[in-house]
Amino acid sequence: MGVVVKVPGGWDVPGSEEGWAGERGAGGEGQCVVPFPGPQGTMAEARQAATFRLDLGQGTPGRRWWNPALKEVGSAGLRSWRRSLAQCKDDILSGACPAGLASGLFLFAAIQGSRFMQLDPSLGLVDWIKASLPDWGVRWLPGFQGAVAATIFAGGLWTALLLTLHVVLRLLLRYQGWLSEPRGTLSLPTRSWLALVRIFSGRRPTLYTYQRSLPHLPLPSTVGTVAKYLESVRPLLSDEDFQALSSQAQVFLHTEAPRLQSLLGLKAWWAANYVSDWWGEYVYLRSRSPLLGNSNFYILDFLSVAPTPLQAARAGNAVYAMMRFREQLGRGEIEPATLLGMRPLCSAQYRQMFNTTRIPGVSGDRLYHVRDGCSRHVVVLHRGRFFRLGTHGGLGGHLLSPRVLEQQLQYILDDSAPAQPTEEHLAALTAAPRALWAQARASLQAGDRSSKAPLEVVEGAAFFVCLEETPGPSRTSPELDERAQSVLVGTGHSSGHMGLNVEHSWADTPVPSHMWEAILAAECFELGYAADGHCRGTPNPTVGPPERLLWMLPEEVAASIPLALREAQALARDTDCHILPFTHFGRGFTRRCRIPGSSFVQLALQLARFRDQGSFCLTYEACVTRSFHEGRTETVRPCTVEACAFVRAMEDPRLTDAQRLALFQVAAEKHWALCRAALTGEGVDRHLFCLYLVSQLLRLPSPFLTQVRAERWKLSTSQSATHQPQLFDPASHPDYVCCGGGFGPADDDGYGVSYVFMGESMVTFHISCRVSSPDTESYTRAFCPPPLECPQTCPFGSPGLCVLSSQDSRRFGQHIQDAMLDVATLFGLGAGPSTRARPGEAAREASRGPEPQQAPSAPRDLEY
């Protein structure tokens, strides 16, 4: 049994990255889809950012070339204001403002009551308003004018109170001094700031309480951004190349930069965020590459335990918990997300978590969202068949109980009707290149009602659910690796676990991670299961079975399915995943070392990558900027001069551990300084991205920005959101902790690494790479021994002359484990691992057998 919960719903549901379920690729059957310090944020965005290209043609610079850029800036501001006004009403009604609607009603009642008690708290303003009103209705309603005047005064006073709280909160939230505090201590100004924020936030702040008070993302100076960029690439370039790039940068600063920066400054003043809307539009929605493995990421449940062996029961509890979470979102009952428990974060991405679909287009996609009241069902895919599962019923239209949802899902599992030949692999279309899927969808919409109706049901679903029914993992591949592969690219198997597949355009990793942890906690500790493994409660025989969706496909759509399926299968075969449960130590160890956990891991990753490839590379580390209004992410570049010096010292046998430790501390401090800069909006890459985009809109070519956009991120990293302590207790329930998730590599010749600190004594790494890459060496030149069959897509172009070896990501995982332990020895708390590479050797090792993941080696004795 395997359950993959894809969020939101629909074919390309932005919560179900690839689309429906069937972009899953290999097999085409579908899946069951149902906070931080340091950099955290997105997972799969590095590949989208690396492959982003925008070419609007060339033209002679001049005044007429300002028009496209000014139009884009103006449109961005109008979109921002429209979103703000549309959300204003909902926020007031739901009490999301610091002074909610209840406070307004109380103030109105108090003013009206004071009038009857012959009191005037307005100091004469009510009488002045009354005298200014026309004498309508005075003859029939003598007190009408007074009541209207008191109402106007109460409304004005309440509005002034809202604006005052809004302005004070915005001023308070600009404070960034807490980021420079020594770890484990808070100064008096920071304590005072925290107290004032809590006072002006109201008694019970909700998810959107701080949303309108968050400051705007600041626009850095071009001089500072270019200087930081040149510093970041210095260790990767020769002296000649660096000198040439520096000359290009100086020309850029004196020619194109002032013009581009002035337009960005206009947008930063006019719109809510000068980056996020362009980032979502041009990096994600205008990308024409398949979503599968490129723009999606996955999140798993638990490392080893499954609360019940019954597939329908797990899916029933998961669907119920997710729909209930959606209702809590609608009522604003979710607690606001904070950074380090202090700094409120932007919650705009939560609004599109459910009922949202990524609609394909020929030149660009769009996000389609429906209100909760119009989406009261989920779509289930099982054995190539689609079902509409209603989630509400009864006289009041309440959410069905978990036991009734299990009953409905079991009906789908027991239905032995086969899939129609044309629908079995239909979902593979959503994993095809976007233009192909857009043409197929247009053909579906152009057809009669029988072809459009199922499409509308799928695209209007709250989210998409896939029920797996395939054999378990192979004996040659560990179960954890199979689970990661299954949820990311759809090589599904039955394992008793479930996972979440998320499309990236609508949100970054912490938002769906927040929801997913709440779902897992509700499933295990609140809803639970009966002794026989079923959901608690009783079935309801009066509820009808789910509705089977029947497709009448035009010929052109049916002809596109085999093409999409082959491409999806090739993408799935070319992706290799590995999960490394590092049990030697965790956040507790790094805290005792007084080193940020993210800095410790990032420097270990630099050491591991150097040993794996023998060189340094441009490294992508995602960092949230949600401390600003509509903020998303920024890039931290961990491969610094200081980090390279530390890595070389680790490989130099002439240096002592004391010298290496000193270099490590310098590199860790540099990394944390880069993190602080990214968190406060002083990063490099988003500013350069916007400058490049404006230069393209102006038809103003810039050799320097073109060089920046040509960079390749051969190591892409991300830290998954930390666990919510109010939901999980690793000390009491060590097995019931979410093990995080992963994503595909940003570069076809590189690695993608995601990691999550699981409690105090464990770190889980999720590693991916391309099988066909010569750098990651997934293929070994040899004759295929029978009965092994050569994959249809052979990277050597010689079927029968290659053996698929899945040791690349596992080999890099071994390097990561060795590097983590080697760094730990610098603190005098243990000895290095026996697999440590010899100093000065780039460890392109002979293939090792896969490490057993179900029984990892015992933790090394470290003297804490």
C-alpha cells in the first residue's frame, strides 16, 4: 500500500506538482496523493531558476524601449493593489486584523450606550457630525441623526485604531537586531521589541494578523550586489577569468545599471514586493519544461513506522485531516508562522494551498483557484481510473467522518472494473512538456460535454489522491530510496507509507511542510485507528459510492498520450534518489559546538562534494524572505573563499585539527553572515534576476547579466522546515517524526540535497542526481549480464553496453556521512570514520554496495 497526497488538487495542482497524478511517469498508473534558523525555503526552485531564460529580442535603446518595462511595472502594481483590496474584506470579517470586527461592534455599542447615559466621550465630535448631516427623517425618527452621527464617529474611531496598530506594527517589524544577537541570549532591546509586538498584535493573533503590517522587501544597491556577487564567484574562477568578469561588472555599473535600478526602484515603491510576482511568473509559470522532477518536490511521512496496514484507512484519515485543515485556514484559526519563534512571517502562500490548479498554456501557465464552497470533493486515481469522491454530505453539508471516507476509498480499491485503454495513462499528459499538455487540454475543452465535464471535476478538486497498487521495492534497492523515487517521479510501490508531492509555483517548502506535519500529527495522535486498523467510528451505508469519471478523448489527445508517457518514463528512469538517515548526532551536537546547524551541514556538504568530484562548484542554498510582505526566497552561496580554505585544510595532511577548526569557525561565521544578509533582503541573486528581467524588457543587452544567468548550480541544497514542537515530541515518540523531503537536481550533472534535523540526535539527508550524468557516474561501461535488460533510453547510445548502477547518490551520501563525522572530530569529540578519504585525494571511489538503510550503523560515541 502506498498513499501519496498531492496538494492542492487537479491535474497540475500547485500542491501536486506534476499535475494530476499521472505525470508520475514510469508506469503511468498514478499514485495516491493525498518552522527555522538558517536558510530554509524552497526545494526545487534552483532548477527552475537555473533554466530560466527570457529573450524578447534586441532593439536600439531609446525612449520607446521604456514602454514594455513601464507597462510591466504598472501591471505589477495594479495586481498587487487588487490582491490587497480583495483580501481586506475577508481579513476584517475573519478577525485577521489586530483589532477585529468584534472590537468594532464593541466600540459601536459603547458609543451608542454613552448617548443614552448623557455622556459624550467624543468631546463634541458627535454633535458636530450631527449638525453636518441633512435633516432626513427628523420628523418621524427624532433620534435618527444622533444615531447616525454616533455610528460615523465609532466607525472613524475604529478605523483610526486599525491604522494606528497597523503603522506601529509595521515600524516594529522592521527591527532586525535580533538576527545579530549571540546564540542563546536576547538583549534588552530585543526583549522590549518582543513585548511590544505581542501587545500590539492583540490577544490571539491569527494566521493573517501580521500580513498587512509586514515591511516591504528592500531594494539593495547595485554596487553592493555586484560586489557580493564577485566575492561569491572568486573561489571558482581563475585570476584571468575573475579579472575579465570584474571588468564586465564595472562596465555594467557605469552604463546599464542606473537605468535598470531606477525602474526596479519604481516597482519596489509601487508594488508589494519587487521580486515575488516576477519570480512566480517567469521562473515557474513560463517554464516550458516538464514539471516532473524539475518543478516538484516531495515530503514523506515517517522513516520506519506506519500507523496502520490498511491503505483505505490511512487515506481516509489523511483526507479528513486535510479537509479539516482547509476549514481552519478559511476561518483563520491556524497560528501564524514565525522565524525562531519571534519574527512573524508572510502567510500569503497559504491562500492557494487548496483548490488550486496550474493550468497549462502554450507560452505560459496560470494558477486557477476556486473558493472552498465550490470545491467539496477530491479526485482519486487508482489503476488508471479516476473517481470523484465527495467529502461533504448530510443535511448540513458537513465533512464526512474518517470512517465514512475510508468506506468510500475501500469501494474504489474493491472495484475490479478495468481502466479504459485511452484513460489508463491519461494523467501522463501532465508530465509532458507544457506546450504539449496545453494543446491536449485545449482539445479536451473544445470537445463536447462528455470530454469537458471530467476535466472540470479534476481541476476543481480540493486536492488529488493516488492509491498505489504495485509490488514493493526491489531487493537491490533500499525501501527508503524507493519511497523517495515513488513520490518524486512516480515509480510507485506498495509500502504502507504515504507522501506528499507538491508543485512549486504556488508556494515554497515551509508552507506545505507546515500543513503536512499537522496532518501527520492529527492522524496519529488525535484521530487514531481502532484495534483492527480501521478508522475510528462507524460506516454509513446510506452514503453512495464515489462517481467514476468517464473520458471521451478526441483522437489528437489519444495520440499525444504515448508521447507524454515515453518522456515521463525516461525522466523517471533518469532520476536517482537516496535517503541517508544520519544517526550519529543532530542539532543537539551542533548547539553544544555553538555552531548554527545549517552552517555545520553546509560546510560538510562542501567537503563531501570536493571529495566526490575533486573541485568546487557554485552551490545553491534556499533561504526564506517571508519576513517581508509577499516574500518567497533568496539564494545563499555557501561556496565561499573561507569554505574552500577550510576544505583544502581538511585534505592537507600537514595541518593540525586545531588549525582546521579555526578555519571552520571562520567559514561558519561567514556562512551565517550570508544567511543574515539573505534574511534581511540584502541577498544577491533575486536582485540580479530582476535586473536581468528589466534589461530584457528594455531590449538593453547586458554582457555581465548574461554571464550571471549562464551559471550552473551543480550542488543545490535546502533545509526542510523544522518540526513543530507542539505537534511532535521526539523524546516520547522518536518514530513519529516527519523525515522531511527532497527534490531533483538543479543541474543534470549535479546533485540535489535536502536535509532535516529530526530532534536532537539525527539528521536525514535526501539526495538526488541524474542517472545519465557522467559526473555522477550512474552508468558503468560493461556488457549487460542476463537477465538484466538495458533501459530503453541508454545515455551511451549503445543498448546492451551499459549496466545501471544506482550507487551515485548513495556514494555521495557516504561522502556526506564521512564529512559530517570528520568535521565532528575537529571539536575533540570523537574519531573520524574508517571510510575517510586520504588527504589530497578527490574520492572518485570504486563502487560500494548500498548501505542498509533499515539498520544504520550505531552512533559513534561522542563526548558531549
